[in-house]
Amino acid sequence: MADSKIIYCSACGSPLNVDLNRAYVFCQYCGSKNIIPEERMRSTMNVQGVQIQANTDIESILRTADYATQVGQYAKADELLMTTIMSGCDDYRVFIQKAKIDLLQDQNKSFFETMTRLWELERKQSAQKEVTRAICDLMKFRGKNGVIALHIATFHELMDWTVYFVQHGADVNCVAGMNRVTPISIMFVPISSSLSRLDGTPFIRNKTAVKQIRDYLMRCGAQDIRRRGY
């Protein structure tokens, strides 16, 4: 995805092989930090046969990733965002977009890693409130099969993330997928369609955690799955 371009160290003149979306690079010969001029920072992506080249400022990165997402090129968007994050970017908007891509690709491990970074940024930037508002908006975002972040948290029986997502506005009765699972009922969906009873046994790993999550969600207004016919 990211091309490279040779520039020269401002201190010793040695050639530097620089990924185009990097804002700076350290010289491997003398160790000097070299700031990459913005006009040299360009990234090229092929999206549905169209070559997109844009300055790699954050606004351009977000626009390019958003376009790739809209046309279903999730892997392209993910690659661009991950390279940006690896370059040291701490703009919360990049992580918000990355979390959406994780949900769309059903990449749960990556999703929680991204959310951990967002949680850290929220703590550091609490006075600005933008991060919290963006996370609250993210709670409404539907990923693969229509699931939201809260479905992912309860499916993995993660109480702390369940509470965090609910506190940020996640819908405790959100229905997703052909099976119309809710954040509670997704914990009880069988692992195989050949199983006739939705008794929870196939997926549940920690019965205590599941009970705590279920009780918490019901206190927050979730409907009892038994009353929904599950």
C-alpha cells in the first residue's frame, strides 16, 4: 500500500528509505531525526482499480480510508490506518475509524486493542470531550451482521468492556443478524446449527461472568431473553 521514496539525511547526507506516510525518520547511519516535508509525504492506494494519491496529513488519511470503507475495500482502509498508527499517530479519529473497520471485518482481538487505545486517549484528553463523544457515536455503529460493540463484549464475556460500552450509550436491546441476537442472547447462541436447544452450553466459558453480565444488562433495561422466546 505505502510506497517508499529516497530522501537524504539533513545531518550526514546519507540516503533514507522512507515510507511515504511517515512524518519523520531516524537516520540509520548517524541517528539524526529527519522531519519529512509534508509535500513529500504521499500515499498511494489502489481502490477498485482507481489509484488514489493523497497527502498523508490526518484529514487526507481519514478521507481516503472512509472512501475505501464505503466501497467495501476494508483491507485497504485497514492497511492505511494501521500504517498511520504504527508511525506514531495518536489522533483519536484514526482509532475510531480503525475500530469500525475491525467491526466490519469481525476482527475482535484487533477491535479490543483499538478500543484500549481509545480508552487511553479518552483518559488523557477528557477535558476536550471530543474523544468521549466519538466513542459514544461508535457505540451505534453496526459491523458485520449488524452487531455493535456491545455484542462483541458480551459474546466474549467481558464484563469491564460491557460496562464501558453501556456507559457510553450502547443499546442493551440492540438486535442484530438473521438470528436477531441481542447483547444478552448472543451469549447463548449455539456453536452449531445442528444443536436444537439454545441452552448456552456451547459458547459459555465462564458461567459466573455470563450471569454477572446478564444481570447487569437487565438492570440497565435489557429484556430477559426468556421473554423474547429464546
